[in-house]
Amino acid sequence: MGYPFHQVPQQEISTVNITVWPIALKASNETYQMRYTMMKASLLVTMFVLFVLGGPGCAKKEQSMFTLQDEHYQQIMERQKAGVNPEVQAPVDLTQVMNDEEYEKLGDAHLQQGDFQTAKLQYEKVLEAAPEKIPARYKLAVIYLEKGSPQDAYNQFHQILDYDLNFAPAYEGMGRALLKMEKDTEAEQEFRTALLYDAEMWTSENYLGIVADRRHDHKEAIHLYEVALQKQTDDPSILNNLGMAYYLDAQYEEAVRTFQQAIRVGGSNDKISNNLGLALTKLGHFDLAYEAYARGMDPAKAYNNLGVAFLEAGKFARASRCFEKAIETQPTYYEKAKENLSLSNRMLSKLPMVQQQTLIRRDPVCVSGAI
């Protein structure tokens, strides 16, 4: 029985605890080492959010002291905005246009600040002067991928192969873009090709597991995640995905154990706590499930999710208590919990009166110990 308001299991790779962006930046100046170091950068994009220092609406629009049409002064201003010393090469020669290496460093600085659009423009300037620059093209492709342009990302990843046919992260990148376009079969082929060129790319094994889960071959997914763990021991993102494969295969005890291990080794991703809560409800450990939910979301949403679990288990009275608690806890109007409360009350009212009263007396509260 499914409910559209339930927080569904997350099958995406989670990378909150993996610091991969600095690796990508270091690799940007080591073109011939990229095949090995940029492997780790295939997960970098979810880290972008961690580097965001503030949105454009959080500060007053800067008033330029110079005419922005003056290209040379604008380059200095761009350096200052990105936190780059405007006199990296002293003295600065304002008669010379920045070279491709300087544009790439400037793009990296903007990217670390979360200014994706400006970073994209800098990488494009690099590629205008030097289209063979693989690191800049790879980072541009990643920006396209995460900003919702998978076809553009695919094209950029594919173009890398014009300069290095053996560059494994490009094949993985194409696979990721194809996944976004829901072309799972083609994506699987690209991930397998990436592994042919670099057998240690655990990220590609992980993505292959996601493909298997999406076609409901959960036992194959479990195998692939375990292979990935052999290459990247105790990685929280792989453990989370392995836990979801166990969950989807109805191996709930193994799912709980795996999610707990992911948290134990440092996985602080809210998805992991939510997934642990889901698995605990399947085992009937509802109070423990609430504790897991509450670690990954605010109390009102945790009560709402627990209420949905009680609905699915046919515990309508206790579900109603949880939805009431969610509404009480939420400082603003909680429409979703109100709709769920109406549903659980309707389900309860359909039962014989004696059974209704029995359930109400037996389940007076949502979580044991709470009033």
C-alpha cells in the first residue's frame, strides 16, 4: 500500500561525507594524472551545496567603480569577487588578456563559492582558447549535469574522448547523464566501459548497483554494492545504497544493520536516517523508527512519516495520534499532516465500533512515553 505523501526511499548515491571537489581542483593542473585523480571527482557535484556561501539574493548588488565594458578592469574585479589575489603575477599587465590557466583557477574559485554560472563562463573561456583542456571540460560537464542539462553534460563528457579515448571518468560521466535521461541500458554500458579502462572505479560499480535496483534486480544490486565496498571500504554512500537494496529485497534486518553501519562510520546524510526509520517500521520497531526519523528531519515530519507507517500497518488509531502530534508540533499550518489525519480517521471509522474503541484504548499515543 503506497501513499504519495510518504517520504520515499532514496536510491541516489549520497556523497555528503566525501570531500572530492578539492581533488578535482588539484587535478585541474595535472592533465596527465586526471585519469586517476578525477575518478574520485565523479561524485563531487553533490558537494557543491556544502560550499555555497550565500545566494545572490542575500546581499546587495555590487555597484562597479569601473565601466564593465572595460575587459581588463573587469578581470581584476572578477579576481577580487572570487577571492583570488588580483596580483598573483606581479606586476599585473592590464594590456594582456588572462590566459587559460588563470581563467580555470578563477572558475575553480567561483565554483568553491557556489557561483556556478560564473564558474561555467570561466571554463568556457578556457575551452575557447584550449579545447583540449580535459579538466576544464570535465568540470563544465559536471555543472551541466547538476544544473539539469544532462544532454549538454553528455556532449561535453563525450567530447573529452576526442582528446583522450582512455579517460574513464568521461565514460562514467556519460553514464550519469544517461541515467538522468532515464536511459538505463545505455548508462549501464557506459559504466561498464569505464570499468574496462579503470577497474578500480568503485563509483561506477555503485552506479551499476543503482541501475540494477531501478530494474528491480535487487540481489544483483546487492552484489554490485558489495564489490564497490571491497574497493572503497566503509563508504557511507555505498552502505546507504546497499541498505536500500536489502530494503527493496525485503531483507529488513540486513537493511537496518547496514544503515546503522553507514551512520557508525560517519554517514550524516539525512537520507540514511530516513531510510533506517523506514526499515525499522517494517520490523515493527516504531519507537526506534521515530528516533531515526527525528535525526534526519524536524519532529513534525518525523511524526508524519511514522503516522504513514502506522497507516500501512493498519494501526489507524495510532496513526491519527501521530498526525495530530505532527500538526501540534509544526509551528505553521501542516496541510500534509492534516490530510493524512483525515485519511486515518476515515479508515478508523470504517471499522466496527467495538474494534474502534479497542484500538483507541490500546494506542492512546503516537510514541511510547509521549503524551
